[in-house]
Amino acid sequence: MTTAVTGELSVDSAELRGFRQVQQLAYACAEAVAARLEPGITEREAARMQREWLRERGVRDWFHLPFAWFGDRTAFVNFRIPLQFFPTNRRLEPGMPFILDMAPVYDGYTADIGYSGSLGINPVQDKLMADLEAHRELILREVRERRPLREIYEDVDRLMVRQGYANRHRAYPFGVIAHKIDRVKERRWSPHVFGFGTQSLKGLASDALHGHRDGWSPLWSPYRFSDHPPRPGLWAVEPHLGFRGTGAKFEEILVVTDSRDPEQSAFWLDDDLPHVRRWAEEK
């Protein structure tokens, strides 16, 4: 089962420190695995490397098991069914883009992250990553304005069009750009179904049921069920750009509170992340 995030969601709260710790752990895994990638490695091998790295550091449960996408699969080219998201025997080649995506649960806290990179130089993905900064700024600004989630989604779409890119998070089930996450009650053995942890799925389903009754959804999508202001809690946000067979995204936790102070009403959980550091270095 999951436990709703409660209490004061201030930047330095003990509750948020737990989520920040597991998010940092996941990004450390992504950077460690990315550094070991070489020509010929398959998506399945890269996904296994993520699982093993995290298990060696105490992870026993998952919101979802790790994914790895190489080449045009980073842009979800011709993806039609959910099974196509699972790692394949696609092999990494020099200059090829890749995305590592993992969602570990550690000490009851959940993270869901996405890390984009390439094996060597890839100017297209570099440009995509640079242009994602504007999406991070737009999402935070409009969440603080308490714009309906559906409208924010549409504004992200419009920004992508102005930049000349395709919306690739629309390929996900329900077209989500984000989903709500909570704490998970740890168990000695935690099964998963179709790559998703059963404890986390139960929590998401419970949120969906309660939200349907109260007029909100734990899924941030382009559809009518997301036509409501941001719900206080933690959201894993993942804008995903695509351009001619190359994709790039980030994924990280956005904290939404009921504070009337704009800066405290919503904030990114952590600015010490690879993509944020990259943007700072490029300025």
C-alpha cells in the first residue's frame, strides 16, 4: 500500500529529505551506468545494469523497473502499444542517443527519473536538452499560478511547436507528462506486474478512485480528467521532446503545497541534478 504524503512540505522537511535522497540515488545510478555504456551494449543489458547498481545499494522495490531506450527509440518512433516501452536487444552505437529511466523505492520513498545522453557527440540531442530548460521554467511558473493541469500541458505543447519539436510524452499511456507519487509501505518481498511494483500500482489506483470522486486525477494528461488545478503532493514530471528520430527528456519531482506564498506553493525538489547543472555550466 502507499501512504499519502502529509505534514509540512517545506524545503527542509524530513519528509522531503527522504524523497530527495532516493532521487539523488537514482540520478547517481544513471550517471554511473551511462559512464559504463559502450558500443554493442543492448537496452536490456543497460536496464539490468541499473537494477543491479540500485539493488547493491539497498533498493528492493520499484514504482517501475528500469528502462533503457537507444537510437530512434528515444523518440518512441512507431510506438503503438505499452509493451514497446520495455527494453529490447537494440544495440548502442557511436553517436547514438540514449535515455535511462528508473523509479526505485528506498526506505519507503519513491523517485522516478529520466536521464538523457549519447555515446559520444550528438548535436541534435544536445540542442533538445538545452531547450528543455524552458519547459522546466514554464511548468513551475504555471503551477504556481494554479493553472489547470490540462492547460499547462497544452502550453508545454505550444512551446514544443514553437521550438520545432514533437511531443513524445504523448506516447505514454494516457499521454501523461507527469503522475503523482507517494510513500510506499516497505515489505520484505515486493512483486511487480508488467514492470510496475504492485504496492505503487495500488496506491496510484487508490488515488485515481479518490480523485474521481473529488474531481482530480493523479495523472497529468491532455484529457478532461486533468482539467483541475495542481493537487498538493509530489509529482514526477517528464517533458519529452522529439526531433527526427532523436528524443530527450528529464524527469524529476515537483513539490506542490497549499501555501499562499508563490515560492513555497510549488518548487522543484532538488536543483542539484545533472540536467540543471548542465544548463548552469552552459550559461
